[in-house]
Amino acid sequence: IEMISMFLDDTPERLSELAASWQRGNLVELGRVAHILAGSCGILGLQEMRQRSLGLEEQSKLNVSGDLSGEIEAIAENFKATCAFLNEQVQHMRAKEGKADR
């Protein structure tokens, strides 16, 4: 539960960092944040978001000059869709913990 909660709390900031890095043209920072995000997604088994983050990291390493804002937005949209699922999982696990404590 704790890892999911941390992911839900930390990811909005990571997404903001991705967008800000792109706007500043800082591909090194973009790659660093994408790498962190990919790792977090991998731990939680969020494969689509992980693959998109890895792709963004790779593009930053290749110094891609094309517009990556669409990919950053796709990752953000994927996170929004994932939030509902993860929140449900946390609630379900907490309910099970409450029953186990009785």
C-alpha cells in the first residue's frame, strides 16, 4: 500500500518536472525524470506507462529535437487513467487489512 501511495503522491510532481524540462529544452533532466518514472512504473507493473517513460528517456539520450510534448501528455493521461485503478486497489487492501485486524 505504501509504495502505491508514494507513487500516487509523487507522480504529479514528476509529470510537472517532465513538462518543465521539455519547455526549458533540458533533455538531460527530462531523461533523468523519465528514468525515475519508468522505474516506479516497473515496480508497480504499470507496463504501458513504463514503456512510454522508457521511450521518452531513450529519445532524450538520442537528443531528439522533435516535439516530445505529445508523449509527455500521453504519459500524464495514462497516469490519470491509472489513478482510479490504483486508488481502488489501495482501498481494497486497506479494507482487507481492517478485517484481518479484527
